[in-house]
Amino acid sequence: MFRYRHWHFIALIFIIILNTPGGPLSDSALGGPPRILIRDVALILTMDPNLGEGELGVIEGGDILLAGDTIAAVGKNLQGSGARIVNATGKIVMPGFVDTHNHLWQSLIRGCGTGYDTNGWLDACVFPLFDPQIAPSCAETYAGVRLSTLDLINTGVTTVVDWSHGITAEFVRGDIQALNESGLRFVFAYYGSDNPAVIDDMRLVKQTLIDPNPLATFQVASHPGMEPWFLPSLQAMSDLAKELNMKLHVHLLENITQRDDQPIEALKMVSALGPNLLCAHSIHLTDKEIAILADKDVRIAHNPLSNMRLASGIIRLPDIEQAGVQVGLGLDGGTNDTNDFFNTMRIAVGLQRAVSLQADVYPTVTDVLRMATLGGAEVLDMNDQIGSLTPGKKADLIILDPGDVNFAPRFDWISQIVFNGQPANVEWVFVDGHPLKAKDRFVGVKPAVIVQAAEKAANRIRQDLQGLDHYFGADILCGFLFSGI
Ligand SMILES: [Zn+2]
């Protein structure tokens, strides 16, 4: 009896080893982290000048070895015995995109108010939803955010900053649950106020829902203005961001009418100007204001697709870059026609060419590829972890297929990423060493189920919006916010 049990135990061990991914000699069977070798890549954009040619650190022909959540090695003829092999013959590998400003719930209002500018769109599609009677529920918010996360994975975004409007406590829970389930690396920017109940909830959310997830980070969101309905909350949020040592994330001069709010003066008054301040849009800046932002090392999230769609204006990107302000790219939620990061890069380049009549104006192709990856990571102060394929950093990367009809043939692949790339070219997406998209398909999710849930939520919201006989204005929004969550 004892002998039988002994034999049975040994056989079981063999079965376990033989069934381990990577075969009997895989690292995980030997106790190391599981390894993945991305082999025979035609072109690698490492974004690390120490690893390859030029500012983008380009390597023609090479391999990338992942060990667990980390990039272990990048170079030619890497040995990965026992590693799972991903054949990347003829493919391009680069870091995943870093989306520095988005509102993921807004996929629920896609197509809403497309004929309006920023203020009209907010009045028609966003502010009415701050009424608790028609605010997105936990499940509805979850559905919208989950849909957006799939859209982001599809286009190759691996880190997203979700500026959440924090409409209700339930809204926040649905938002974060979807993010936590997505597999994406994310930053949750919670829009709060000076209401003590809101501040308590922000602390609770950070401690219980964000901190336990190693892929998640917290930010404090607010709106800058000198008016008495903005300033106390801005002060409270600036103080909270400092106490938590997290970034304060605001919309700055997106629409020309926001000049009336005196936002720079307000940010100065609450002592928020500094490297922990992230400003979305920042379109209508004066020379003096650009100099202030540069002097204080304030960061900017540039949202060119949204700025076009909402008739917001064109950011003074060459002047901002010249002054030394760090800028990342962002998709900015439902204000976009798409969540397509290739479109965002194209438009960031194209808008400046169109307005300056110069084809070599900042940002160039090289500039925008860096801005979309390492530049975004620097803006978020996450560049020690992500943004380049430097060994030791997190394994967040994408594999592009340049053989598709929209991308081939090869002339200058680096330029073609910007001018020809589409989400359909993104064949694999890895975050923290885990594939979220593999061979053009989402891993572990059924998109149809998520689309169906979002459809149901959006249908309810659309009907409620259309049932309103008037739209609320910005002053009403503040009333809702300060009434507590
Ligand atoms: Zn925004």
C-alpha cells in the first residue's frame, strides 16, 4: 500500500512538470518566474538610446526576453530555453502607449452632442448625469469603463489615467472594478471636493481599492477657478494630493471661456504649481503662463482629437516644448471619435503642421512616438517602471503587424507607425508580462458580452437625457458635487 502511494506521488509530479507551459524544463517548473521569448522581431523601438540607434533606441532584428512581470533582456540571439516562444518574424515591437488623460465612463455617451463645442457638449451630455436620479449606476459605469478598457487594449494602450468624475460612490466602485478586472496598468484620478464625506471616501478608495493592486496608482482630481464655488474644493484637493504625495490632475484652459475662471491664479493661490500638478489640455496659455508652468515643472496632458472635436483650439506645443514643459498624450474619453492612439499621434503632428505651415515643426514623428510612450511615463513620474524596453522595467509592450493592407509595404516603418498605424495592426499587447491581446484577439474576455452591457446602459442614459426638457449649466454641476456623494 505504501509503495503504491509512493509511485502514485512520483507519477503525479511528472504529470505536473510535463503540463507546465514551456515544457519539462520551463523556468516555472524549476521555481523561477515564467519566461516569454519574443523572437526574431524585425524592428524594435526600445525608446532607450542606450539600447539601440538614435533617440528611439532602434534595433533592426532582435529578441526580447520577459521574466514574469519584467523585461529581462533585449538584443540579438537571446537564449530562452524553456521559455514560451512568441514568433515575431516580420513584426515591430515597441513599448505600450501611455494615455495620460481619459474619462473611461464616457464610452456610454459616444455620439452625444457631436455638434457642440466644449461647453455645449458638457451641458448636453455630461452635466445632466450629475443628477443622482439619472447618474450612471455602479453596473452601468462598470459596463462603460470595461468597454473603454477593451478599446484601449485594442489600440495598444498599456497604461491609462482615468480622470473619473466621481459622480457617486457607486459610480466610483463600478469604475475601479472595471479597471481592476481589465489587466491594464492604470491611474485612477478621483474628482473630489471640500466635502469631508467625499474626502473620507477618497482615502478609503485609495486604501482599499487602489493600493492592493500593484498595477494601480491614485491621483486627486479637481477644477481650477477663483470663483467661490471652485476655490475651496481646489484648496482641499491640493492639500489632499500633498498629504498623499499623489498628483493633482486638473483641466486647464481647455475652452477659451475658462480664462474667466483665472485658473493659473487659483492654482498659484492653493500652492499647487509644481511637478505633482498634471494639467490636461492647456490650450489657451499666454507666454507668461507657459514660463510659469516650465519654471514649476508642471506637466501637461495633450488631447488633440478632443480639442478638434470640441472646437477647443490648438495647443501651442512648439512653444511649450521650447520652454521645457514635459508633455504626454491623452485620448480624453467620449469627446473623441475613437480611442485610437495612432489617430492621436497623427493629429498631434498634423495640427501643428497645419497651423504653422511647417512640416518640420515640433512634434516630429520621433517626438510624437516618444511622447506617446516614454514621454507619457515621464509626465506621470512612472518612467522608472514603464515607457521604454529597458531591462528591469515592467513588461508592457506591443507587437505590431506591418503586413496589413493599411500599413504595407515597407518604406519607413517608424514613420508608418504614426501615419499608417491602426488598432488592427496591434497583434499582441502585454501588460506586466501578461498578454491582454494575443494574435489579434482579446484574452479571457468575451467582447460581445461587454458590448451588450454597455449598450443597455447607454440606452437607458440616452433615453433619460432625451427626456429632459432643459439642460443644466456648470453652476448646477457644482451644487450636485458639493451636496455630497
Ligand atoms: Zn478631460
